[in-house]
Amino acid sequence: RVLFDCVAGVGNNEAVARDVIALCYRLSVAADILVEPKVDEEALNAHLLNDSVVVDPLTRSLSAAAGNKDVVTRTEFVEWADSNVPIMSFTILTFMQNIIFHGKPIPAGKTPYKGPVLDQATDVLVKDSPLLFGLGSMTPKMGGIWHRLYSAEADGRSFNRMEWSILGYGGPTTLLLKTEEGATLGAFAAAPWHEAPKFFGSGECFVFQLDPVTTVCHSVGTESNFMYCHPSWAKGHDGLPHGLGFGGTLNNPRLFISEDFNTCKAGYLDDTYQKGNLLPKDALEQFHIKSLEIWGVGGDEVISKALQERDKYRQQTDSVVYNARVVTDKTGFLPDLQSGLMDTKIYKHREETRGRAEFSYDEKHGGYSLERKEGESVPFPNEDYFNKAQ
């Protein structure tokens, strides 16, 4: 409300939508400069002069929510911000904190705005893209340091490699997609990834379109089909969709990336997330991937712990695979071999001798004994004996 009044003026109930968004963006830039005053002035001025990259997608979203109007009311702005970018309003709090209490932490119970800082190159966004402001405004967990876990360009377009990068990672992640048609969209995964033939996750997950129109679709609380990860090699041809997805149903996911990266869709409506376009309307809910990335988010401490959990998971996985391939002490298999649990011909002779009156198995000495009547002699096996046996 304070932000809105700064643009509209005290006592006025309407303001130009773009002006409100532009103020929020500039406050976030100013707040960062107060903390890190050594900035590239030329690059900074270029960002501010070309703020349409980030301001326009957000403005289109606000205007659409207000009935496609360029001028919006205070109530329309507040309702839109609470639903799509709840952290945006904290830009003024962060700015005032940095200018008045420079270097001191935000008081407990207050949420600062933190813009995302990518630790590696990105192919979905340009370096230091203003679009990061929109992402950081969606949830506090998308502010601060981002660590790239997977990039289709750098790591290869392979579902196996993508899975390898996220399985075992114990923190929240953000999926970013750039389509061949020019749209930018993605999803926030609040829960760790794992393989499963069913949905999992939590109500903190959401899906979004970032550009050309910023739209955020949160959980509506009626269904729990938040996240999905199920490759074909997990269960073979089981009739289920094989890939990674969010929302919808198994037969019709809301956002879905097939394991071959070729059959991808982003729908408008499902029972888990709020309705909204994840693609431009003329895309007909289908898209082709130009760039795909998955980032670990949540800040340094969360990312560091999550990476340690992934390392532990990989060590355990490698150990299981190694033990399955190489068994140094094979005596552990002896009871299974003797019982017949493991199919083998090693003890086949035992079955062939059992039931014959003259033989019995000697459990004590691990061999066989020949049973005979008292006083009966056993002939020494001479040449005739062997000829008869043949």
C-alpha cells in the first residue's frame, strides 16, 4: 500500500500500473547498491534505461488481473501482488533498512527482498537479467545465491544426466525453461526430487510463466499432485508418462517434460495449481525446449547442506552398484545356493543321489556315505566296473 501511495499520491486510489512496477524494481536496484556500492555504472544505467525487460512482463500481468487496464486501483494492485509476487512489496522495506541501518540485519519477523545471484552462466536468461527481479519476488526461497545443478547446454540433453544432477539433492530447486518460440517459464520445487510412479511434493511448489507475461500459479489446496519424476528405466513400459512434471494428472500433467525432451506441454488449468497461462495463448499448450536448467535455491547454507546430502546419496548409490557387480566374500551366498534360492547346478548331484538307498548325505562332514548291511563288502572299482558304468 505504501508503494502504491508513493506513485498514486496520498488520497488517490488509482495509479499507472507500469509506474508502480518500475518503482519496485528501482528500489530493489538501489537497495543492492547501498550494500555493494562498487558497481559497473555503465551496466547499471543500461539496466535502468532498459527496464522494460522486467517491468513489461509484470505490468502485463497486473493489467490483465485488473481487466486489461493501464490504470489500476490500490486493491487491484495489492491482490495481484499477494497472489503473484508477494516479496515485491518488501523492496521498500529493504531499501529503508539499508539506507538508515546500513550493515545491520533485518529485524526478526521481517522478510527482506533478496535478488537472485547466479553462481554460473545461464542460457535461459542473459547475465544479470532484470528478469531475476521477478523470480526473486515470487518467494523468499528464490532470493540470494543460486547454484546450477543442471544445464541442457553444458551437461547435454539427457534425462539421465538431468536426473543424476537432482536425485539426492536435499533442498528446493527452480526449473527454468526457454522455449524455441521465445517464452520463459518454469516451476519451483519445494521438496527434494526422487523417482516415483506417482506425485509427491508439498503445497509450497508452484508453476509460473516469467516472460512475456509473468504469471504465478500456486497450490489451491484441493489436490496434491505437486511434483513427478518417473523415467522409463525405473519400471519399463508401465503405461505411465515417463519424464518430469508438475500438477495435473498422470494422464494429463499440467507442466511436463518427456524423457526424450521432445514431447513437452504446459497447460492452463488443473486441480492442484491455480489457473493461468504458462505459455502465450497461441502456443496451444505445446512447446519445444531451447534451453533447460535446474538451479538449487534457498541461499548459501541451504544449498551447501543439500549438496552434501547429494554427495552422500551418490556414495550410497555407487556402493550398492559396486556390491551388486563385485562380491569379494562369496561365502555369504552359500546358504542361498544350498537351499536352492539361487538357481545353480553346483549341488545338482545332491538331488540326484538323494532317494537312492545306498547313499546318504553326511551333514557333519559335508559329504556322502554309502549305506550297506552289516558284513556286506564293497567291491573295489576295477576296469569292468567302469566299462559297465559307461
